[in-house]
Amino acid sequence: MQREELVDLNAFAVVAEEMSFTRAAAKLGTSQSSLSHTIRRLEARFGVRLLTRTTRNVAPTEAGERLLGTLRPALDSIGAELASLSELREKPAGTIRITTSEHAATTVLWPAIERLLPQYPDINIELSIDSGFRDIVAERFDAGVRLGEALAKDMIAVKIGPDVRMVIVGSPDYLARHPQPKAPGDLADHNCINLRLLTAGGLYAWELEKEGRELRVRVDGQLVSNNIGMIVRAAKAGLGLGYVTEDHVAEDVASGRLIRVLDDWCPPFPGYHLYYPSRRQPSAAFSLLVDALRYRP
């Protein structure tokens, strides 16, 4: 394969994934006209149309999808091998892209990153903060962070934080006006503050467990939010019961601003894990970050 052919194939992959000549040109550091010429040259070489173009977007044709399916793993493999060459340098180097939630970024990732980056000026870290689950392979992230260790079989999971516990809390004022729930079924009589999941758009069912009995309780109430901080604020204002991670309300519980209820139905569960594809060769920089994040009780 000629060098220019590899360059053209990479250009096609970027356009197909970005679904835009404008975004692809910016990513590749070239002009739209030059990129368009490259794609036409590639299509002429293969004798098939690889992309369909409209005034609004660009999408791969059936032939383009087949080519992209073969091309992307090969290009990723080349990229991984090139990144691994950084191990030959005196200091680890390279960019590491991670998708994570805001809570994980603040409580687990940031303390390690704050220590690591000043020691290794050639390492760059990009954090994409998003509450939804992302396809790290398709979106070309090096790793993701999520709760629990149940992952796809082709992923490696590294524990990077302690076990987590969810708690149900309400203000003293609210609980003075409403009897404390004694069992999960009593939540039906309460004004509960719902969490809207960004991943599917649905409301989060409260996951409770006691002595091996697991329940997913659908609750109802006047307020719904996709933000934990807002749920905590509403609970402190006496608007209802909230179901949040323990660390979000530790100070409020200690001060008496919030009271925990149904505590025996809220056991701890596996905390944050860093996950990444098992087939990808980790660079020296990535291995260094994993070691810095690894949870050591």
C-alpha cells in the first residue's frame, strides 16, 4: 500500500465518523475542498460511491460502511502501536481521553490527575464529562468510568474507588409532617424526588436490598431532576425524600439538616471502575494513569 493511500483511507474514516466535511477538515487540519478531492479520488480508485452527501450531512453508503468496519480496527491498531512507542521515551507521553460522570471526575479522577500531571508534562488528559454511557470504542475514548464491575467480556475493569452506598434522606421538617417509612412499600405514601436518567430518559427506580431480597421501587412525587445537587437541595427544603449517594449528603446528615430513612435497605455496592478494551495495547502514559487511579484500601 502506498503512503498516500493510507492517508486517503484515514481521511475517509474521519469524514464517515464525523458525518461532516467541515468537522473532519478541522480535525485533520486541512481544507474542505482538499478533503473533498481526496474522497473523490478514493471513490474513483475503488469504482464505488463511499459517501452520500446532502446539504445537511454526510453518511457512508453500504460500501462505505463495509470499508469503515474493516478500516477502523486496523487504524486503531496502528494508532495503539504508535502510542506504545512512547515507552521508549525517557518520560511517558501522549493524550488520554476518558469519558466519565461529573461525580466520578470530582471524587476519584481529579485527585489522581492533580498529582500526576505536574510530574509528567508530556502527558495530556482529556475528560469528557457526561452522565450517559458512551461507546468508548466507537467514540475513540481510551477508557471510561462507571459504577460496578459488570462489563462486556472484551473489557478490562480496574477498581478505582471504594464501595458506594445510596441513602434515602429527608429533612426534619418533612419527616415531622410525614411518618418515617418503615418498609419500601411505605414510599408510595411519600412525596419522592425522582432522578431522570440521561442514558434512556426514564426515571430511575430506587434499587433497595435487604437480606438478599432485591427491589426496584418506582416512586412518585412533585419534582423530577437529572441533577443530584438539585435533588439534595430539594430534600433539604422539605419537598420530599431523595435517593442519592452517601457522600453527597454526609455533611448534611452529620449536621442534622437531613435524616436517613430505610437505612437497612441501602447496603454498599461496588464503586467506580475504569474500563478499557482488552485488545488495545496500553501506552506507557495510560499504564501510569491506571496505576495512579488503582484503588488501594
